[in-house]
Amino acid sequence: MAFFYPIKFKMNIIRQYSPQSEEEKIFKQQMLQLYQEKSIVAFSRENLEAHFTASAWILNPNTQEVLLLHHKKLDKWLQPGGHADGETDLEKVARKEANEETALENLDLVSDQVFDIDIHLIPEKKGIPQHDHYDVRFAYFCSNKGGTQINSESKDFQWINIKDVHTLTKEPSILRMVKKSKSILNGI
């Protein structure tokens, strides 16, 4: 039983998360249920129906901008992020994915609390069946955006003013994070 203690500890970030909408309340319940049913397998792509992912919402507090990537496979503007691949520390996953996808290393966690949660369907591709990503999102500040580079997973990137994000995407979860960001940026 001691083996599962670190995983349960990492799930506290979701248990402690305060949803800001009815939708997020449902997401939280589903995430906790996935973990309860699948334990560590929920952090692996081997769980074909659904698995945890983590992503980074990167804000530049000086310019009031957020970094969005144009994802090749999904053909959408999104925040950096990816699969947990067995790692149960989802903040560590979000930071690693942000570094791999943007080359940014100077990321400062805004809060040790989860910023946002989302469950979204990933379409079938190359023999991998459609499945759900249970995405846990963390907010970071990055005041030096000059070294931003993308990897092969993205077509493009943009540092865009938070109030202009709606011109790139209508994705509800992105717009929800924009709304949450305004209070963070106004509080600086």
C-alpha cells in the first residue's frame, strides 16, 4: 500500500482544486473517478479510453500576452502540453512539455495550485482510437519571451495580447483560461 501514497499525494492537487464553473465541477469529479478506477494506469497512454495530460498556460506579465502554439495534428491554437507517460507529478509534466515545445526555461509557476482543468476528446488518428485527455493546467509567468522556439509538433506560435486571443481561437477552454488570466494580470 505504501507504493500508492506518492500517487495519492499528487492527486491532492486535483482534490484541492476549486472549480469555477459547473463544467469544471464535472471535470474534477471525472478526473478523481478515473484515478480511483485506474490508479497509475490513468497516467499512461496505455489506458486507451482516457488518460492524464498536463499543460502550461504561459503569461508574460510585462506585455499582458499569452503564448499559443498552432498544433499540427489538431490544427488548433493551444497552450503547450502533453502526455504524463507514467509521471504522476503533473506540474513537472507541464513544465517539461512547455520546455520541449517552446524552448523556454525561465518559467515561474504563478501558484502551486492548479490553474484550470479540462477534459477534451482527441480524434482517432493512425490507428489510435479516439480518447479523452484529462488535462491539468498550470499557469506560469515568463518575462523573457525572446528565446521562444517551437518543435515539430507545432506549425507556428504567437505571443498574443490576452484581450486578443479570441481572434485566434474560439475554443471554450482557452477562452475560460483567458478570463481567469485577467484577474492574475490585473493583480500584478
